[in-house]
Amino acid sequence: MKDKDYSRLFAEFEGVEADLIPVLVRIQERDGYISEEAVRRVSRFLRLSENQIYGVASFYPKFRFTEPGKKSIKVCMGTACHVRGGLFLSEAVGWQLGVGIGQTTADKRFDFQRAGCLGCCTLAPVVMVNEDVHSRMSVIRLKEILEKDD
Amino acid sequence: MKKKNGAVTITMDNQTYQVAPGITILEAAQQNNIEIPTLCAHKDLTPYGGCRMCIVEVEGMRNLPTACTTPISDGMIIRTNTAQVQSVRMEILQLFLSEHTSSCLICEDKDRCREYMGTIRKVGVTTGCRYCSNDGQCELQDVVEKMEVKEIKYPIYYRNLRVEKEDPFYERNYNLCVLCGRCVRMCQEVRVAHVLAFNHRGRETVIGPAYGRTHIEAGCEFCGACVSVCPTGSLTEKARAYEGKPDREELTTCSFCGVGCQMRLLVKGDRIIGSLPADDAPVNGGQLCVKGRFCITELVSGPKRLLRPYRYFDGTEAEVTREAAIATAAEKLSDCAPDEFGMLVSPNCTNEDLYVAQKFARAVMNSHNVDTSARSYYGRGFNAYLDLMRKAAPLSAVREASVILCVGLDTRFGRSVVGVELRRAVRRGARIITINPREHNLTLIAEDWIQTIPGQKTEALHKLVELTGKGASGARKGPRGVSKELVHAAETLAKAESAVILVGSEFLQYDSSAEILESVRQLAQNTGAGVLPLPAQNNLYGSLMMGAYPELIPGGHAAASTKAYGALKKAWGLKGKTVSGGFNAASLGSGKKLKVLYLVGENCPVPAGEAADFIIYQNIYPPGERFHADLVLPAAAFTESDGTFINGEGRVQRVRRAVEPPGDALPDWQILCLIARKMGVEGFDFANVESIHREMAGLVDGFKSFKKPARKPQAYRSTVALDVPAGKLPPAGQVNQKYPFMLSASITEHSHRGFSLSDWVEGTKPLFAEERLSISPADARKARISDGDEVIVTSRGFERVWPARIRPEQAEGTLHVTLYQAQAVNPNPHPVKMRKKNV
């Protein structure tokens, strides 16, 4: 991101401490995550230390600090999904992609996250790929989804 | 019971108490000796209510409020120790302990461990108990003891976090952390440094800087305030971790810079094991910087301290007795003519040492040839600097100013106590302007950061002077070629109700330092601002007042003045003529070679062979590889001698002897007196420091009682100008295609008695980074230089090799290097080119 992109973004704000979370939300909407560069820029804009900003941002699971992949895999960890093998599915995703929770694969194709309840418990276990909900998942179907090109 | 004015009556544990209104239940209990266990409350921090250990029962209140956050009210009925309160506390404490390595808390060897805690390290090796340093500071241990925890019913949830040892001075073991938040609040509320924060949440919560960076990377000042308040063993001082409790404390003055912080030396047996800030001192208000907090122990008790005198003949060192050494010195000095003698004395010495040293030169050697290293440090700008000292405002001015201009000041490692004041000032609404070529720890809080380009330094300040001068109002709208920040800064300064200018070390070694400092003076005049010169030498002021310069005699009078010097000679009972040999620290080595050079707490700034035939070297550490002294005398460190210092604002403060000097070491004044007496000169029969002080007080204003120095901040008064190198500056030149980088150099301000602190304190090496070339990341990428690579820097005049240090704060196209004392880059700043070595 260039200077201009940030100054345009910051122009919407006054530059007071209370702007911190709205600024971070806007950055996450734009970039998909909060980069170190972004934290540095926000630090100078709001005159807060980078450590303070990270402390606030890391409190909220909404903010992520790694670049998202092309496909975002969210494995539901809600009660129903958990009972129907959500944990096993999530481990399978980890093995398949070779990354941990909250991380992105080196080729930037996938990132892997867990979610609370996705609100469709009757379809458990559920995996969400970008905006699509895949119901009654199994490890085999999961593998197919991950290997499918698009 | 008679009711005090405005007091409220409360009932606590069935007793009625009268307490001041507005305090919390916890404070009321502490005032009345009722114990309420607590982990997160601390006297210097705001109430937090995080640990929940201080819960109490209050009649009419739901649940159990925390005593530390609940203010008292009239008629409140409080019970601190009921069965319900105790059982809830026990529950909470056990939850703490399920996450805390608890073996030491319920260990059956606990009592013995406490008794012999000095040996915990050895015990730890055999028993595997190495969880914490058990230095008697663990408040969790105390609480566990008071609550009589016998077992922990919850499963142990050991977080297995890595112990962080990569930073100097302290290590962090967050497995022991109870998340009381004291360190975070210390860092944010008191130091306002904002390095520590709670990261993540819930049971993942961990304390630290952003992105798991090290503290060095995160901009930590290493002030150690977090370590001091930690109630567990999470944060431990590396050097003091296994020392146990100190036997006693001694109040003294730090000798590492001109701020003059008051501190407590922790003494165990005959050793200093640590240093902590003195509470509520007017200078530092309970704060210290990395130098005062962590460097003293290592500096004064290093294994290489000089213990015995020795002589150096033909490449070998031969230890001699103290008597023989004194006799040799006396013999050599007796043979020396006044104009063949030279003495360099450290501006880190006490007033008493400085006084005796210059008296030695004048009364024993009949010579004015005495000088300090400050002359070469300030160079061309020395007189301009003294001008600023004549206008010096007290440090308290920072607390009241509405606008603060910082010129070349970086408060990360040096003078960080002043940095704390600056950040507090911002919080109360003051505006900060900083002038510095580099991004530094004040840029975040400054309203305007005027980034100067080395080589064009005077411009920025000069423009500020113009813009704030009389009749400049018309030009203020935006003269051409003046940056927006500069105009804004000028406006802010001109409109300020009360402004203060702080002068740091950044520009002091520039060739144009005299003009820069002169601009500061004019700017102060234009805006009515006070100036705080903040010298790097702790007793620069004292060295001037004591007359440790060829041009100055005690009291700050001119040596050339027949009247003043006549009076001094009369007071000393001196006859005969005193010779001035044109000697000074800057001219040493050029000109005539001396017969004897006497170094009192100084290093030889030039190769020894060029300086003198015979060098007497008196210091706390050996000269090392830099040069060979012919006679070496061990001296006492400032923790081992009594005396007084005058800090940068002119306040006289005491230094106290905390331990005895090691080996044959003696305080500087005592060695000088021994030599003088050996040479048969009268007037050196001082029994102790107090008697020197008495003699001194008769000659210098402001010294009254030695036991209780009462001199308040006072600007420097002497009007005597010093002899500084003058003449036209060699042209520095501009960057061009051949020499595309502008190199600026400064001399380390973190020095003590002729050495850089990093010579003897290992942990400061990565912090102060002397002799390393700072390069901006963009320039480094272009030149394919990575961190630590050897880089050859070439200009028309010289070629030097330094390891690279890639710093994001360094501006593109500029290079910076901090050098040891007595080194120089001429001209400074200077256009150069660089390339990586071995490619």
C-alpha cells in the first residue's frame, strides 16, 4: 500500500484515540488483515504506540494479522458440529494444508480458521469456504473441495 | 474520639476508624494496619481491581467489592476477613495457582530455601527447582503463606511459554505471570512508554510488545520500572536474580549524566547488588533510566576492576605496592617543570576530587595545565554551551511549560527521566516540537518533528530564529523555502505562554555546533523560553565551578585575573608564579610533548607516545588495549567515595560511600593528597571529604553544609570564556555523485571516567551501538548490505570500516555513527561513499 492509500483512508477520521477501532476495521475491510505496515501507519496517525494498537487489535478475534488466502476455510466449532466431528475436520484441514489455525498457506491459496457456530446446526458438521457453506462434511469431501481448481 | 476535619467514620472488622474522605477501602485498611491480601494494587499505580484478592464484605453492597477500587463512604461497615470472603479468596488464589508454577509455594523445603536463598542457584541445579529467583520479592508467595494454601484442587495448566532471555538486563518468564497488569500500567501510566500491553485475550493473554517483538525492537527504554513492580518472578533482573535480599541501602546520586537522579544502592555484604530509584526525589521523582537502574552493579563490581598499582616497563606490567607507586609518582612529578606537566581530570569526578586535582596542579606543580574531557566533547560549541548554562532553567520548568522544544534530544536511553516528564506534559496538554535528523522516541508524541538534513542543520534553527524574531509577523504566512512544520513550530513557539528548550547531544559534535547553540540562545531570547542544556557529563557544572580548566579557578573566576588568582593564592598560602603552558585537552599530542601527563579518571585521548614521556593513570579500570600507562593507580568508583555533584540545573547533591573500595583503590582526592604530601607540599592534609568541602566552601559560592547540601537549581554564573578552537570551518561540502551519502558522527554520551559504559557493561552493547554505522533500510538494500556486514566508508579525507546497523529511523541518504571519546570525523557532517567489504 502506498502513502496515498493511507492518507485517503485516514482523511475520514479526526485522528483521536477513539478512532482506533474504526480505523482498524476500515483497514481490515480494505486489506483483509492488519499488516505490520498498517499498524505502523496507524501508530503515527493516532500517536499511539504500535504495542498499544496491537494490544487492542489482538483482543478482538475479528482482526487478523496474517494475509488471507484466496480461499478462506472456516471450520465450524459450534456444539453440534463439534459432536459430529468438527474437531477432526479441523485437524484434517491443518494436515492437508500444512498450516495452523489463523495461518495462510505459502502459495496464498488458502487460509484456515475456526468459527463459532455458523447457525446451521442441522447440517453439521459444516465447513465454510469463502461465502459458501458446505454441509455434512467428511474428510473425503473436504479433500475434494481443497483440491478443486478455480 | 474527636472527629477530625472532614474525616469520615467507617467500621472495619468491628472497629471504628476515622479516615480521610476519598480514599479506597484498601488504603483505609493499610493506614490502620489491617491486612488485606492483594497482588495488583501498587502505591504508584491507579486502582485496577484485576486480581480480585482484596475482596471484602461491605454491608448494603451486593457481591464482594474489591477493596482497591471501592471508595469509602461515611458509615460504611466493612468486614475484611469473614469465612465467606476467605473462601472466595481461596478459590481465586487456587485458580491463579493452577496456572502458576506452584512447586515453590507448596514445597516442603520452602523454609530452608528461604533461609539460604543465596544458594538457590546451586540448589536449583540438583533439585530441578529453577522456576523463579526467590529473592524475597515474590508477593504471591506472601499471599499464599497468609492464606495458608495447603493444596491446589484445580488441575495444573502450565502454559509452557518460552522464557524470553534475548533482551539485556532482565528476563521474562510469563509462565509465572498472574496478569496483575502492574507492569503494563507502569509502562503506560507512569513511564508513558507504551511498550507493554496485554495481547490476545482470555487464557491466551500474554504481556508483551506488538507481534512478539523483542523489547529492543519495540522501543523499550530498559528503565526497569516493570521489573520493580512485578509481584512474581516473571520479570527478573538478570544480574540480581540470585543475589537474594540486600542487607542495607544507601542513598546516592547517579553519575552517568547531568540530570543527577537520586537513587538507592542495594548493598549486600561488601558488594553493590543493585540500584533502585529513590522515591519522590525532586529531580527524578522515583524514576531512573537504563544506566542508573542496571549499569551500576556491573560497572562497579566488574572482575577487571583495578585492584593494585602497577608500573609498565618494556612491555611488561609489574605490580608495585601503594607506597612505591606514590613514591614513583612523587619522584617523576618533582622532576617535572610546570609547563611540562599536564593533568586531565574527569568531569565525572566529585567536586571534592576536582577541587583537589586542580589544587594539585596549581599548588604542587605551579601550573594551570589542568583540563577535562568536556572540552573535546563540546569542541567548538563549548562557549555557546556555557552561554546556555548561564540561562539554565530548573528541570521543574518542564512540568509547567506549555510548549517544549527539543533540540537533538533522544530520551530513549540517556535522560529518559526527562522523556517521562515530556510524555506526561503531552498528557496534560503541552505541545512538543522536536528537531532531529532521525526518527526517535519523541517523534510519536511531538506535534511537529522538524527533520533536519545533516549538513543543513543551522538552517532549521536559524529559520526558527528568523520566524520568531521581531517584525517577522509578515513573513510568517509562509516564506518561500520554509517547510510547513517549521512555520507551524515557529507560530507555536511565538504564541507559547511558557516555553522551554531542551538541548540534547545530537548536534554537539557538528562542526557548526557553536552556531547551532547560538541559534538556540537567540530563539530562547525571542520567545522568552527557558533553556535546559542537560549535559551528558554528570558534574560538568562542578568541574567549571571547581576550576578544573586552565582558564578557570575555583569559584568560576578567570585564572588570568590577577585579583581573583591573587586571592586564591593567599588562601592557599601560595608563593611564586603559576605557569600557564597553553595546554588543554583538545591540543594534547599536537605541539610540545609533555614530560608527565596525569590522568585522573580519564583515558588518554591521543596515542600515549605523542602525549607525554611518562603517563600516570588513575582510574577504576585498566587502560586496556588503547594505550600503556607508565604508572597505574587504582581509584575508587563513585559508589565507594563520598562527595558532592552539581547537576545540569545547578543543584548540589550528595554522593555517599556505600561500600569500601576494592584492593588498594582509594578515592581520587586521597591519592592526590598522598602524592602531594610525599612531595612535601603543604595544604593537602585533608582528613576526609568534609574537610575538603569546608575549604572549598570558603572559595566557591553555594557550598554550605556537606551533610545537607542546600544549593537549589541555579544557572551558571561565571562569565569567563574558554579557549575553544576557532577559525574558519573547513568546508563540509555537499553530497554529490561521487560521495552520495552524508555521514554525521557523534561522540558517545554514555561514558564514565573516560570509558564508554558499553566497555564494561555487556548489556549496553546492543543498546548504545557505538562504532556501528546506521544505514536506512532503502540505502542498505541498494548497496546490498545486511545487518552486521562490514562496510567501508570512504571520503576525500579518510577511509574507515564499521559494521552496519540497519535502522528504519535513519533518513535515506544519510549515515550516522557514534564514536568513542577522542575519535572524530572531520569535517562533521561529511559527504562519503560506502561499499560492502569483501565483495
